[in-house]
Amino acid sequence: QITLKESGPTLVKPTQTLTLTCTFSGFSLSTTGVGVGWIRQPPGKALEWLALIYWDDDKRYSPSLKSSLTITKDTSKNQVVLTMTNVDPVDTATYYCAHSRGYRISYYFTYWGQGTLVTVSS
Amino acid sequence: QSALTQPPSASGSPGQSVTISCTGTSSDVGGYNYVSWYQQYPGKAPKLMIFEVSKRPSGVPDRFSGSKSGNTASLTVSGLQAEDEADYYCSSYAGSNNWGVFGGGTKLTVL
């Protein structure tokens, strides 16, 4: 059974760095074709694609946020970490991590975490 | 502004069929057969309903089907049921410089 769970601060001040951790079970991020992605959703708004890391450490980012995002993995701990620098109130959203399958560009998000709401406010 | 365009809302009566469109460009939807669809209930995480344009994961009812023509992908829900009332999002691979994009979402109402 695949499960994912996001963790991190619920409140962050503007200009600070946000660090979110996705802890998963039921799969290995060293298995060919597997990835973990991050997606966010501002309150009442649409999903937004953020980043994706593959089993071989290939990393992909949203072009609009690439300069502020870093995604890393710790295979031994079954964790994926997303950091976002210089946050702004517009970054207030529920952040989801998700397991991806499909080889490279044919990926799709099969299982999702419950999401964690992050508020950016002074 | 989302990269893929979906109608904000769609509706149908129980038993009817409804189709939700997802319009992109030749750089995303039209260029690859890597469109997926997600269902989301209020306050819940999205759930994969369709991948690679028309494939259904195990456990998803065959009332849900996907297709694509040119730069527009579609999700059709046949035999509408009350439990189908939710938000639906499309997503596509969009090239090496823009790995993934979502649509703006469509709220499906079962009348």
C-alpha cells in the first residue's frame, strides 16, 4: 500500500525559506520509472505543478518558480524535500506530494498525500 | 492563468453523459499523448482518473473515459452519478522546458 504524507511549517514569514518534507511508504524511489512530485493549490484555486524528482535523481521544475525551488531525495529515509526560498503571501497554498509512474515524460501522479496548508504572512 | 484551458463548470442529470474539455497547444496536449485527469472532492487530495489520454487505472469505473483530438483532450463521464460531483483537472507533459502543466479545473455538478 502506497502512502505519502507532507510535513512542514504551517506559517512562514515573507522572504523566509519554506522547507517541506514528503515521507512515503510502499515504494522505493530507487525503482526505475518512479518519481515524487510536488503540486500546490492556493485556497479556492487550481492545482499548480511545482517540481518532480525521478529515481535516477533527474529533477524537473516549473519554469516560473525554478529559481526559488530545490527538490532533493533521501532514498534511505524514503523522503523527498522541497525548499522554496524568498516566499511571498501568494505562496499560501495547500502543498501536495505525489508518487509518479510512467517512464520520464509519460509520468502521471498515481497516489497523493493528504496535503499540508502553508500560510505566508507576517 | 493556467496553461491548459478548461470550462469552469459543467453539469448533467443522473444517468446522462457529460464531457469536459481541456485545450492546450501543440507544445503540450497536441504534441504528446501524456494527458492525465484528476478528480478532487472539496478538502481532499486529487485522485488519478485517466492517464496517457485514455487509460484507466484499476478501480476507476469504466464510466470515465478520455480522448484527444488535436490540441484538445476530453474527459467523458457516462451514466452520471451523484458521487461524480467534484472538481476535475487535466494535466499534460509540456516539453523539456516546462515539464508539467495543469488546467484551471472544472466543477462538475450533478443536477
